[in-house]
Amino acid sequence: MYGRGHQTQIRIGPTLTPPIVQQLMIANAIVFVLQFVVPGVYEYGSVRPYLMWQQGHIWEPFTYMWLHAGLGHILMNMFALWMFGSPLALAWGPRKFLRFYLLCGVGAGFVIATWPYLIMNLSPQTLLMPTVGASGAIYGVLLGYSLTWPDRVIALIFPPITFRAIWLIPGLFLMTLAFGGGGISHIGHLGGVFVGWLYLRRKGEAGSRTLSFEHLKYRWRRYRMRQKLRSVRLDEWETRRNHDDDPRVH
């Protein structure tokens, strides 16, 4: 669901799925099947920091984003790609959208492979841990959507809440931390967001400056003011209703 001002439209999913989004979904599905048919696809395609930086597997940031750990993993990513990528691809055009999608995914792969070395976490378990999934690219798409239409209202079924699109990324991170459990590459998600934001900021895209601490703090203050105003209005409404229900004659 999304709305602007007094005009609100309720919609489940995009009205049109552009060909570039369909092609990306099909490509991910084909590779997912190949994981179970062709031996070694998962092992050689996933990102492993040690193999990439110390064994020369430089292709891993380009291949990991087409692999997935299970059916639920790919379904969730493809649903987000369809839901939020379709309107973004229609607004941006297929070339720009594909470039942005690949850049966020590959950039997140490099962040995943580099992060353990930056924090000096050089344990063999960390350096050889495989990471797969299109989540880095998907989070970049979510960022692009939230900055292109920051005031659209998004309604979730679980949990049953509504919020403006500008809060989509922070909200998903909080939900992932609260309900996601282990095995989730938060660094990969952050990497996709960071690379996407750098790209949009460099290109001077409209809305690319809204993802700043000052702007988010301003929106938080505005949200708190709206909540206080809503509470005041509810109190006034309750007082007026109690007054109207009073049987006494004045």
C-alpha cells in the first residue's frame, strides 16, 4: 500500500513487471537449479575471503550473487526484487537498473570478502565461511526505491505495521536482527546499501542526499511531532465524545 497526501491507493505488488526484472528472476532460478545439478557450482561460486584474496578467486564477488542457500532464501529475494525492483526499473529504464543492480551486488561481494581483514578477524572459520545470495543487490534496489519515493507508505502483513519508504532500510535491518537468526550476512546487506548510496550520490540522483544522519534525524523528529499531535487529537476526540454522551441537560 502506498499513498501521497489525501490520495491513497492500495496495491499488492506492482502493476507491471518489466522484462529486465523478469530476466533477472529467471537467471537466478536457472542458477539455483544448476546448484543441484552441476557439482561444484556452489563451492566455486560462493564468496570466501581467504580464497578470494589469498588464492586468487577474483570471480567470487561476481558469482555469489546468483547462488542461494535454499528455496526460502531465493523466494524471499526474488519477491523483493519483483515488488520493489519493478517500479524502479520502470522509472529508471532497464540499462540503468541493471547497472545499479549488478554494481550493488558485486560491491557487496567485495565488502564481504574484505571486512574480516579490516577488523583483523583472521580466524580460519571466518575466512573460509561461504556467503551466497542476491541480498546485497536487493538491498541496493530497496535503497533506490526508498530514495526515489520516500513518502510512499508501505504496509506489512507481518508484523502488521505501516511506515514510509524512507524507513524501509532501517526497518528491515531491525527486523532482521530481531527475527532473522544466525547465518545472515548483515555485512553483505550493509555493503549493498553503502555501494548503492555512493553510486547515487556521485550521480547526483534526486533524493540521494536524503540518506544522511541529519536528514534521518529530522524525519525522526517530524515523526515524533506527528505522533504527539495525533495523541492530542485523540484526547480531544475522546473528550468531545464523552461530552456528547453525557445525559445531563445544561
